[in-house]
Amino acid sequence: MMSKFFVGCCSLIACAVSIAEPLKGEAELGFVTKEGNSETQTINAKLQLSKDTLGWAHQAYFTAFNNASGDETTAEKYSIALQSDRKLDDRASLYMVVTHEEDHFSGFDYQSTIGVGYGYKVIEEDDRTLTLEAGPGYRVNSVVDGDTQSEVTLRLGEIYSWKFSETAELNQHLTIESGNLNTISHLGASVKSALTGSLALKVGVDIKYTDKVPAGRKDTDTETYATVSYAF
């Protein structure tokens, strides 16, 4: 039942993004070093789509990487995140977000979340913005060779962006989803510097912390990456 509901929510948000014109995007391809439940270096790919209108803002994120040594897979991860924001005024909004992740080395078959809540731009300036989000959510963790854990969560989010020069910017985000069974946090930071035209160089780090992990797994996964991005 939850999977059908999740797919339905993803479809609604994806349709809202895809039919809106013009659509902006950024594609990335580069190199990632992964530490934690898998220790490897491989190629990663990311895609971001966004649409901003007078009353709505839509965003979609897709990431993927896979690495193998001989016949042995050493890293494999796919994730998607979709968010729609209904603007209430210049600073306040109501949001709906759905995420799905399949990390074959995390001890989970998949992890899916859905959340709704209130967002507010605490800082709104020409060169920097800071947005805070809070609201209820629902999470499903499917443990490899184990039970499926479902629970209501409290979701807290923070998004910061700072354009510190004509050609460079810092982006940082933090998400904490806490329930009775588990607490999962994501922290990410990156610096992007324009090269020529639509091309830019991006370096960053993504950290995921899971309070309670399956037996034999580590609670922290770190991805350090360098990519070339193309904006369209």
C-alpha cells in the first residue's frame, strides 16, 4: 500500500515539473570517493531539474553510481528526490517532498520517505539565502533479509546558498528525519565555480548518518566528489 502511495506521489510531482515550461536543469558527471559501508572510487552522475513560477517551485534530483572490480560489485546506489513548494508569499511556503534510495551496501533494500510541512526563508538577499523547513513525514525502511520498518517521522530541513563571487557559490543543506524506530540525517556541502558558459566545476561532500543500522553495517557513509556540471 505504501509503495503504491509513494509511486503516486512521485508521479504527481514529476508531472507537475515536466509539464511546466521553461524547465531549467543541471547535469553532472564526475568522480566520487565513497567511505563507510563501501570503500571505493568510481564515476557518478547527477541530474537536477527545476521550475519556478509565480505560485509554485518544483525540483527533482536524480543520482546514480555503480562500480565493479572484476565480477564483484563494490558500490551501487540510486536515488531520487522530488519536491513541490506552494508559495504563500515572498518568504513562506508549504512543501511536499518524496524521496527514494537504493544503496545496495547500506543493509537496506530501499528507503522511501514522504513529508509535508512549512518552509520559511530566514535570509533572502541578492547573494545569499537561508531556508528552514519543518513538518511531519512517513518513512519505510526495507531491511535486507529482514522486516520492513514503517514509521511516522518529524522532518527538519535547512538549505543555505551563498554566491561569494561573480563566478563561484557555496551550497549547503541539512535534513534530519526522526522517528521512534530510527533517525536519519543527511548533510551536504559543495562549492561551484563557473568555467565557461554553461560549464562549471563542482567539488563537495555528502554525509549520511543512520542512528540504528542493520547488524554488521556502519552508521556513517561519506561521499566526496568532484564533477563537471552543465546548466541548461
